[in-house]
Amino acid sequence: MKNECHDKFHDECGIFAVHGHPEAAKLAYLGLYAQQHRGQESAGIVSGNGKKIHHHKAMGQVAEVFTEAVLKGLRGWLAIGHTRYSTAGDTVLLNAQPLTAGFNKGLVSVAHNGNLTNARQLRKHLEESGSIFQTTSDTEVILHLIARSRKKDFEEALADSLLQVEGAYSLVFLHGDRIYAVRDPHGFRPLVIGLLPETPAWPGALNHGKDGAFVFASETCAFDLIGAQLIGEVRPGELARVDPGGFQVSRFAPETPHSFCIFEHVYFSRPDSVIFGRSVHQSRDNLGRCLAREAPADADIVVPVPDSGVAAAVGYSAESGLPFKFGLIRNHYVGRTFIEPEQNIRDFGVKLKLNPVRSVLDGQRVVLVDDSIVRGTTSRKIVRIIREAGAREVHVRISCPPTVAPCFYGIDTPTQKELIASHQSVEEIRQYLGADSLAYLSLEGLREAVGDAHGEFCTACYTGHYPTKLVTLQMEAASRR
């Protein structure tokens, strides 16, 4: 089935914002650095003092983009930042964020985590009405909607614009002396609020000493690095504003059934973060324990696929009583480019990242734990590498259900046709992998592991049932062709 609504500007990313600190840009840099796992292709920061802004963005990782000299030029006491991963064909500097635009409501910068599912339709309408786009990013659609809004006040224009978009968005804006943080009504992507209570004096503060510097981030691990206290999250459908007078929250959209991305707990977020009010590490440990109860294996050791399968493998080991062993070692220093040998070496790409520990694997019956199987090609190579290292048996265990449908809400997944579980049975996948056995965690086990007692998580990638109308209609239309 053709993936009709998987637009080329589909993003995964991390965002950060700070208001009321004399070293705002440096805090943004650190916040992005802690969230580097959310995007490695580009990074950007916009800083300001309420009157003038400074900005810098470039392709590359955070530490490469922001040298000490660059950070010195990003002056001001408020800042927003963004680190981005995009799909193939969309890796260009024009799409790096934050995006900045000037119009009759002043200069505004925005950073976005998520994906607007009606961006294509909105963009077409805006272009037909005379709008000129500079990027292929869906985020720019929001800027055009704000510019065209008849609401004179920026905050009202922002709310007016957000009511026209559908899909996933956690957003931070820098506008004058204010920072805005917004989360879509479904709450697909996380957005947390923190406080730096002991903040040096900064120009323009009306209540300095009462609150401190407010910070926003995609993940709480960013707060741990800068010493900020987690005080809550931007709730779905809420708009938070910080200005020199303090912190305020308002609701721009009515209550909607929540659809928190369950894949944040399965894989995407860092294990030391608290996402949707729950420890990611605890969720992944629970995933492994549930998996061990549902799919035990007659084996000798439990081996994770690092780093994605480690926490679940620890839980599987604890629940099953089988010893946990690092039978695969990951090379953390593989860059974006490397020199391949002229002679063909089988599984070279995987071997570059993962190396088997023969003394651990030789002669053993191995339970191999990973977070997911997407296309299956990498998993097949890993199974082969473990066998070649001497393992007698390889029992693959996956800490989530089969991925049968693409995500349209901010996680970069292949088209449905490329997802192996969408057209092959578990037994067929086992044979393709060359494993002695294969088992996935059930959907019920997944919900139990993340504490989803009230059905607040989006599980569309495992069920094909999407929580937004436009995606559902497009997928149904495509399936009828």
C-alpha cells in the first residue's frame, strides 16, 4: 500500500527553551546536547533580549554546530533551540530549525517536534492564496497561518492558527520578551516544564527572585544536565507563556482523548528521562519482565542488542532468572561517514556498529532481546553474527508488538510495504531472521508495562488504528486502491 500521507517533511527532533537567564543560549546548548539522541542532522538556537535576536543553525550534531565562539555571539536572556532528524531527501539547511519570520505581529521564532498530518492541504491552500514558502518543513505552515490570522494579538493569532492544524506538535516560540510552549490536544509528543530557582539577575525582570528561570524541553534528561527542577508538563491542548511578569497557562483547544506516543517509552526517549509522568527506564524494565512471562525460552543467557534492547533485557533476565550478558559490544564512535573496504565484507555495516563477544556467545543458547523489528534486515544480520560467534541457538525476543503500520505523528518509520510485520507472519519473520524462535510482546503486555490503564497511549504503529481523522481517511482510501 502506498503511504499517501507520509510527507517528505516528517521529523523527529528535540526542542528546548529558556526564559530569564543571562546565559540562555548556553543553557539551550546544554539542553540540546542532552537530547542529541532525538536528532543528529542539524541544530539551531535563537536567543534574544526582548528587542533583538541572534541566531545560528547548521547541519551536524550539537557540539559541532555550537563552538564557544558561536555561543558568545548568541546573547540575551531568553532562547529556544532545536536538534533535528529528517527523512531522506529532506536534509538541507533551509529546513533546520528554529525558523524565524517577521510580520505585522513582530519577529517570531519557532521550534517544532512532531508532524502535522494536514500540512500538505494547508500548504496548497496557502500557496494558492499567494503565500511563498522558503522550506519544505510543515512548521513553516504554522508561521504562515499566524501571519494571515485576523487576530491582532500574537497569542490570539497563535491559538487561532493551531486550531487549523491537525496532528502532532510540541512547539516553543520566542516572540519579543516572551517564550511560548504549546502541545497538541492529543499530547502525542512530550513537553516538560522545569525551573532554575537560583538565577542571576537579568535586565527587565519584574519579579526576579520570586520564580527563577523557566525552561521547557522534550525530555527531562535535559533538566538533569543543567540542574533544573521538573515542575510539570505542558498538558495536551495547553499554551504556556513566560514573560518578565511570570508564568501563565491557558487552554487553546478543548479536551481531546489523549494519544501519548507509546514508542517514546519503547525506544525513542532516553532511559533516564521521565516521559508522560513515568520513568522510561522503569517502563523498559517492565517490558522485559512482561516479555519473559509471555515468551519464556529454554536458554542459557540473555543478550541485549545495544543500546536499544539493554533495559528490556535486564528485565527479561531478572524475571526469567537467566544470566544477563553483554554478548554484543556497540561502537559508539561511528560517524556519519567512513571508508568502506573495496573487497566485499558480509554484514560490514552492522559489524561496524556491533561486535560479538565470542567468549560469551560460544556454545550458548542465547535469548536476544531488542526493542523492535522494522524491515528485518538488520535483525537478520545480527542473528547471523551471533551464530558465527559460536552460539548454539538464538531465540529472538522483541519488547513490543509487531510494527504493522507507519507513524504520521513524528517518528520516522518506513512505508507500510517496507514494514516486514505488515505482510509476513511471525513464523515467516522467524525463518527470514534465521532464528530458532521469535516472539513479540503482546499489545496487552505493552500497555501493562507502561501503565496505560485508561488507554491514553497511541498504539497506531502496532494496530493501524489512527487517532486523527485525516490519517484514518487517507489510509482507508489508499487501501481501497
